Amino acid sequence: MQKGIHPENYRLVAFKDMSNEDVFITKSTANTNETIEFEGTEYPLIKLEISRTSHPFYTGESKLIDTAGRIDKFKNKYSKFKK
């Protein structure tokens, strides 16, 4: 490793998957103002939309997303700009 280019302030941080409430602890330099108590210890908290416990690639499950409603909404919204 090159000297002087890597951060020195690694600390334990809790990452919380907001889709399934899973929490895991790892080292990070990410800044946050939120904290969470996990297993009797308080950690800085980083909220995630998706992680290894909820991503379809890792879980083997796929979720059906209602794209038809979004497409119709888009078409209705921008139909007034048609020539």
C-alpha cells in the first residue's frame, strides 16, 4: 500500500437495510449523524436501500415491480408536449 493516501479514521459502523431491517457491523470511514444501539453497543448508523440480505441476486428471489403504472403516468404527464 502507498503511504499517506488511505484514511486513518476507520471505525465500526452499523449498516441497516431499510427494506428488511437487517443490521450488520463493519469498519467504515463514512460520516453520519445518526446512531443505533445494536447488541448493547451504540454505533454510527448508515441506512441502505438494498444489501446482500435483500438483493435478488443474493437471495435468489425476484420481486415483481409495477412498471406499467409508472409508464402510464409518464405518458400522461408528457402527452401535452406531443407535436
